[in-house]
Amino acid sequence: MLAKYWKQIGFVILIIAVLFNITFKLINKTSLKTEALESAKYILEQEKNNNIIEK
């Protein structure tokens, strides 16, 4: 019986995995403001490190 329905079973598992992935990403979504602030902090830190190394 399993051999007869393997495509349907795989398709159902795939749909559940995709829905779980989408839900997880929506719940744990970081805001654009937070992302921009973290990027700016990282860039400033790298520039400070580069200036220290060059001197």
C-alpha cells in the first residue's frame, strides 16, 4: 500500500515542511531598522579596525 501512495505521502510531507518554514520565518522576522543599525555598527567597527592597523 505504501508503494502505491509514495508520491502523495512525499507531497504532503513537502507541503508541511514548506508551511512550517514560512511560519518560522514570519515569527522570527527581524525588523529592517534593527538590520540597518546592526549593519552600520559592523561597518563602523571594521573601519576603526582598519584605521588602527594602517597606523
